[in-house]
Amino acid sequence: MNIPGLGQAAPAATFSAPTIQAAVAVHDLQANSEWRFEVAYGQSIEVKILSGTAEIFGTELAVNHTYTFRGTKSSIFTWHGCRIEVNGPCEEYMAEETPMITYVNTHFALEKLRDDAIQNGGEGPRVLVVGPNNAGKTSLVKLLTAYATRMGRQPMVINTDSREALLSIPGTLTATPFASIIDVEHGWGSSPTSGPSPVPVKLPLCYYYGLASPEDDTKLYKPILTRLALAAASRLADDPVIRGTGMIIDTPGVISQGKGGYDLISHIVSEFSVNTILVLGSERLHSEMQRRFSAYKTRSGEAITLVKLDKSGGCVDRDDTFMQQMQEAAIREYFFGDPKRTLSPHTQQVNFDDATIYKIHEGGEEDSQQVGLYENVEPSSMMLHCLLAVMYASTRDSQETVRDASVMGFVYVAEVDEKKRRLKILAPLNTRITDRPMIWGSWPETTVSLI
Amino acid sequence: MTTEFSDDVAEDYKRALEDLTMNSRYEISNLTVIARENTEHALAISEALKSHIKQTSPQKKLPAFYVLDSVIKNVGTPYTIFLSRGLYSTFMEAYALVDNSVRRKMDEMLKTWKEPVPGALDTRPVFPRDVTGPIENALIKARTSAIQAQQEHTRSQQQILGRGRPGPSPAPYRETPTPPNAYRQPPPVQQGYNSNYPQQQYPSAMNGQQYGQQPHVQQSYGLPPVSRPSSGKFDYTNQDQRPPTQNYIPHNASAGSWQQPPPQQGYSAHDNSIDELNSDIANLITVFKTDFALNPLDGNIQKRLKALLDLQSIMQSQRLPPQQISEIKTQVAKLSEASKATPKAPKSPTPAPVPAQLPQQNSLSSLLGPGGQGTLAALLAKQTPPIQTRSPQPALNQPFKPPPVSMAPTPVPDTGSLFEKLLAAGIISGKPAISTPTPNIPLPANISGYRPPFTPNPSRTPLGEIPNDVVLKTSSLKILYEKLGAPCTQCGRRFQSNEEGKKKKTAHMDWHFRVHQRMTEAEKRGQHRSWYVDELDWIKSREVEGDQNTSNGDKTNGSGVTSSSITSKPKLQYLPVPDDPALASSTCPICTEKFEMKWLDEAQEFVWMDAKKINQRIYHISCYEDVNKAGIKRDTPEPVLGKRKHEVTTPTGCRIGKSNKAQDDNIAVRSKIKTESY
Ligand SMILES: [Zn+2]
Ligand SMILES: [Zn+2]
């Protein structure tokens, strides 16, 4: 048969987007190997497992289903070998040395603890994952979460890293039960929207810290963590399936890198009754953890199990540019959804006088001791293109109450009219927000206009 | 051999034909014999036969066709010549008037006309190609255009499902040639994949040679058993009380001694032509991919590319009957013609509007439709039973066939868990800790003689069947794979093949289907991010295994999360689908959406979920409750928070809160309708 149309199809000028020409590649992966890929922001690739088995951070991929990845650094691992079809531009390489066996063993070990917990009506393991930046903490947390859900468990996943959000916007600390498959195309997936979701959405409980590093303001960070732990513990007490599974806690890399950070680890260990610590990649951190916790007992008298795991070679260093793009993508996704499911946010006008806005002090801790937690500020052009966290609290509440409240959602300051004393605000939906206090943090940084 | 005499013969013949009310082998061969003995009156007899076919009621058309079939196959010339004249209109007009089952028979008959008479020395087809070809083409067109309406219906869903990926394999082929509603099907068939879905999609006896003996034809439609409409329908199998051998069974060896056994014309014809077709498809895909790259925004190209990719995966995953293969060939050829002519913008098919409730008899013109141009997409749509105007996704339609689950014995738990070893290795006793041993052991890790230095914990639970090998065994991995059952083709989630697993799987596929369906609607309606839940609601909410809340709770967000106020409702709220057609087509007065129909196993009937009849109108229960709640303004934040704060700090003393999340969403939905008033 003739192949029609190839030559005459279109003028060469339309070939302006070179990426689109990327050919379809097929890779054969050996058992126990990993295909790592990086897709630049603004680009996407389609991946299809043609045969065999494959997983992304523990979530099994369906065979012959096309997955689309945008702006991500990720990897597909196979236990049994597989054939992958890749369509689109990406950086990629194969890895045959992975720590997956120790990771899956860790999972089986946790399963044993969960079985015991269910048997005795106790709590499943509260697992803390620590390690320096780019050691693969989040990937390990995701892997353990995915393995647990595959086996019918419902782990409570805690994110204490405000730099990178989990089902929310950076700056938040969250607790999220996972009962269903993780949306491999969108990091952790999506929080609820008014419409249906092709992958079951997850329901995070969010608190707003609003700074990039826990060490920026430990006086703010610690009580929020405490509040998060309290809520999570309440859920565990109430929810037998999650209780039997336990928690998996992700941490910011920075707290694994020095004295101040170690104190924060101790705080997390105590607040979340951590009884298992997985140390990724760092010998020094491991001995420090050993020193701190070898004699430690949780509130219920349990000893802490400390496990050192190798960091995955697949952990790519994510530079500031990448982090920034990731942040922007998370914000966009929050308001506008993704290409497969677009969301329509609403804009509304807010009078300066109607808005209650608390600005997080950035000057450090002495400041906050003198003037309170937050500064009650009048809207100004400084706020342009910033995000505000709308809190589940009343404008009459104390600052401590506002701090401890969970986040209702985020709004984006699209315009500030200082003359008319009005803000134009982008909100996910059209609800009055002026009866809620809003917190203005410095994280996430937004430098671009969303609209 | 006067004309008058011919007229008499024709008159007699006509009368005999009129008495032929059913598929009777005796009468048919009798009429065949008369035709053979009166070849000098062949013209008159042929005309009589044709005019009889034209004029007789739809119920009698098939037996008359059997006479025609028998005559041309057993007598042949000159009948072949006379009967081929106008065969197109004879065939097509009848085709338009008869019901689906008869069409199927006619299709089969037409197929045999393209072949030589089985066993005959003459190797030419029964009718010349130029006679059968136009009929065949017209049928393809008719099918295509009839399907396009349905295609339009499901297209958006398929796009969501497919998104350019060759994902969904369509439903197995059904011998359903055309069809909009020739049977008066009860609406419930749209849930056909639910419970009563027959595993056998096409009867094995269907080799295109048998016309009569298929008492279970209705089963092959993949529908729950339906009571046959009793009024005015010709039931060519059940009504015939004679033994089946009394039926005229063309070309069946048992039908008569004057026939040779037919060659096996099975569906397994997997020959070079299929390979050729496959490579043609692959070539076309290349072409369209290029086109697509050049015109990424051209919906037509996308549509066709997707259709081609779908087709390719169908061809790879299924064995299609030759009839369909040849249709595909025709379409592929057409498409490559088209792409040759207008490579960049293939014409969009014009869908023929096919109302959901067509009268039983379609006119020829409605069958042929205004948009005769067949497209692959439309052809593919044929894979869904066209009666299902709101049908499940093709892929969901497939009976669940779990790959063989490994029967490997449960691995014996290794003595000593990872943690035990680690603990013993000295974390607690202060000795230097070991890191997790033996990384990167290739699979299968077969360390013979390896015995962990620990005795099994006597308190180990029976669940400890799961081994905590430090050295991973392949058997351990089965826990994450084979032992979980077979994966869902859509998302990879695994389901056990036991009863419970099957139920879950059904509910899960149901969920996929509804999500795809609702995503289309949601896309039109516009959707938005919901507010996060507050502490109390979050604590009280329950994950319901992702998608198992088929009965309620996911009306607005498919969240797989149900809040306590929802779970505390009675488990299943439903209403049997009303018999009254006016009610059966009603929508919820509040949200104006249709009701979600579902086959409910325990009720053994089709029901509307989340529906309730209130004052002669049917509402979504959730909508009704929302509206009634709407009068109550949401609490001001302060008192709620005050209470909440207190409760959160005393974990066991939590109260059940109202579902703020659901309410917020509803507020949002309502605010869409209202103007933006803030
Ligand atoms: Zn699925
Ligand atoms: Zn409704």
C-alpha cells in the first residue's frame, strides 16, 4: 500500500516545534532495573507499558495504558522486566543498581508490624523518613505508601516539608490518608474538585506554615506540627483501618543537616509518636539518630527502630530553577487544574477594609516574641501576585487560633488598586472569604502573573 | 410457454410463497423443486419471488429470502440472472424493515452469496461480485451512519478514555449488523456488563453457514435476558415448534442430501491479508502521526489517529470475524484514499441523528443516512452495541478475564524479620547498627543454606504469612503482584479473582465508567477546586477504598472519600427504574441531570441510585436534601471552631460534624447558577 500524504502534508515552516518530532522509542528493561526520565516543564511525554510489569514509586502501571508526564523527574522500575514505549522528548537513562530490594524489604517489615498492630488492636508503625536534600525521601515515602495501599492498607501520609507540597501548595504541612491508587501522572494526585477525577482524589488536611525552611521560624513551625500531629492522632484513634496501618512521615532535608534540625526531628518524633526511623543515605545522620533515640521510648513505651537505607542513585539533584518551576506548577494546578481536567477559578473584588490579613514575620524569632505571631497588615501593592492562605477561623480569633486552624484554601492576589482600595482576588470557587482571616507568607514565592 | 402460462405459474408460486410464514425446510425445498422444474418460467417465478419479498410483511421476508437463496444455490442459472436484477433494492428494502435478528440472518446469507456454492464444481460465487458488492457497501454505510449518532454520544467519553492512546479495547464482536433498537430493548441494557453479561460473545456455531438453529441468539447480544416482545415480532426460532431439523438450513449438510457439507468458514481466517491489513494500518498511523505533528490542533486528525490506534490495538488483541475484517479493509482503503486526496483535513463524518427510541422499523433512507461516508471511528464504534446509547466504555464491556494467577505455594515465612535482625544487630543494645543487609541482590535471590540466627517469634500472627526476608525471594514479590489478583486494565489496580474480588472489580469498573462519563459532563459544566475540609470533617471522614462508594458519596467529586454524614445514611438508596415511560425519561428537577442506572444484584433489577419519588416527581436524594438544607445558613466560623478546637484536643470525644466539604461544593454549584455576587 501506498503511504499517502507524507510529502505534501504541510509546508516545512510548521516544523517550528522540534520536540514534536520526537520519535517513538521502545525500551526493554531487565528485571530489577529502572528507567529514569526527566521531562522539562512545558513539555510532555507519553509512556506506555507494552508488556511485563512496571511501577512508578511503587504504584503499578496498567499495561497498554498511555500515561502522560509533564515537567517531572521520575523513574519506572520493573521487578520482572518490561517493555516501555516512550513518545516525546525527555532525558533518560537506565539504572540497574537500585536499592529497591531493601526498600521492598522495609515494606514487608512494616507489613509485619501492621499485622501485629491489627492483631493487638494497636497502632501500626509511625515511620519517619529522614535524610539530606535529594536523598529520595519523598520517593521512598511514596513507594511505601503505594505498596501499603496495594495491599489494602490505608497509611496516613504526613508531609512536614513546606518547601514541597503534598496535594497542596508549597508552604503547607499536610496529613493525608491514602486508601486508593496514587495518581502517577500528577505526583501525589489531586485534592478534591467539584468534578469527577479519573484517579480517586485524596483528602488532605492542611496547615499553613508559609516559610520555606522549618528553621526560618521554629516558633511557628513547631506548634503547627503539634497541631498536625494532634489531628492525625485523632483520625487514627477514630479510624481503625488507618490506625492499623500507621503513618509515614516525610521531612524536609534541611532538618537532617545540623543541630537545629535534629531538634526538630526530636520534636516530630515526639509529637507523632514515631517508632520507626528510616535514615536515607547519611552515615552521620544515622549515628546521630542512634545517639538520640537508642534509649528513647515513645509515649506508649515502645522503643524506636532505626533502619539505615541506601539512597537511590536515581535521586537527581533538583536545582532552584526546577524547584521554582515545580512550585509554580503546583500553584497553577491548584487553580487551573491540568490539561486533562481544567478548573475554572473565580475572581472577586475585596475591599481593603473587609480583608483580614496576617503577615508572617520574616525578621526572625525575636521579632515575633515582641509583636506577636503575625502582623495584621493592610493590603498593599506588596501583595501583588502573592498567595494568601484562607484559614478555617474567624476574623475575631486570636493569632494562635488562626495559626492552629487548618487551611480552607488559597487565593491569589491578581490586582491591587490602592486608590480604590480594592483587591482583585483569584479564588478556586466563588465563596465569600472576607469573614476568614488570611495568612500572607513568603513561601511559596510567586514571581509570575497567574492570570 | 406462453406469457399467460407463465403468469399462472407465477400466480401459483406467489400463493405458495404467501403460505410460507416460517422457516420451513419442507416448504422451502418444495418451492425450490417447483422452480427447478419450471426453469422455462424462471423469469416469472423470479419476479413473483421478488415482488413477494417486497410486499410481504417483515415477518415473512426471511423465509422468502430462504427460498431465493435455495433456488439460486440449488438451481442456479437462469434464476441467478433474473434474481440478481434488482437484488440490491430487494435486499436493502427488506433489510430496512426487518428486525435485528433477521438482519443478522440476511448478513449471513449475503456472506454466502459471495462464496461459491459449497461443494459445487463451479467455483464462481453464488452471485457475481458486482451484485453483492453494492449491497455490502450500502450496509457498511448504513451501519456507519447509524452508529455515528451513537458515536457522537460516546465520542467525548472515548476521547477522555482514549486521549490519543490506544487504550480501550472494544467490546467483543457481536453479530449485530445494524441496529438501532430493532428489538425494543428495555433501557437497562446499558448496564449490560454488570451481572448478566454472557461470557460467550459469539456463539461458536456462528460460522456464517447456519441460519436456523440458534435458539439463544438473544444471548449473543450481551444483554441480560429480556422477555421477547410478544406483539408483532416474528420469532423465527421459538415460534417454530417443529424440530429444528425441519428448518431450512442452507448449506448445512444435514439440511438435505442435495447439498454438500460446507467448507468450514470460521473466524480463524488469520491469513496474509490480515498481516497486510495490519501493516496498512501501521502505515496509516505513521501518516496520521505526521499529520498530527503538523496540525496538533486539528480535531479530525486527532480523531482519526486515535481511531487508527484503537483499531491497531483491536487487531492485535482480538480475532475478528472475516466479515468485519473485510469491512475494516474497506475502511482502511477508503481512509488511505482520503488521506491521499486530502491529507491534512479528512472530512468530518456527519452523524446521522438516530433518536434513542426509534420506531422498530427504519426506513431505508434513515439507515443509509445522510452522512454515508464511513470513518474508522464510526466503524470502531460498532464495537459497542449500538443500542447502548449511554453505554459503558467498550473496554469496560469486556468480560473480566484474570490472567492465570500463579498457583505457587505460599512462601514459607523466613524466620526472623528484618527488624528483628536489625534490633538484634544492636540498635537498642548500643552496638553499631548495621544497615539493611544485602542490597542489590538480584532476583531470584537464592541463598542456599541461609538460616537467620533467630527462632520464629511464637506470637507471630497467622497473618505473618508474609515473609520479611532480608534476602528477597521472588515468592515475596508475588505478594505485591500475583497474589493480589489480576490488574485493572485502566489503572493497574489488582483484584482478587474470588467472589469478593469480583464484586469489587465490578464496582471498580463501574466507577471508572461513571467517572469517564461524568468527566465529559463536568468539562462542559465547568469545575473548580474545592475548599479543603476542616479538621473535624477530616477526622470524621473515611476513605472508602478509593472507589467502592458506588452507591453514594461521589456525586460531586468522585473523591473516594466519604464524610461521616454521608456514610451514616442508609447504605443503598435507590428506586426501581419506573415502568412509566414518562417517568423513566425524567431528570432530577433540581440538578436536571439524569439518574444513574445500575443493575442491583440484591434487588435483581435495574434501579436508579440516589433517587427518591417525592410528590410524583423523582429527585436525587442528595439534591433534595441539599435544597432542604439550603435554608439553613452555614454556621458562622467562630462557634464551630470553638467547639472544634475543644474536640480535637480530646481525640475520643469527637462529635460527628456536618459535611462542610459537601456543603461547600454545593454552595459552589449553586453559586455557578447564581451570579457572582460577592
Ligand atoms: Zn481501575
Ligand atoms: Zn439532582
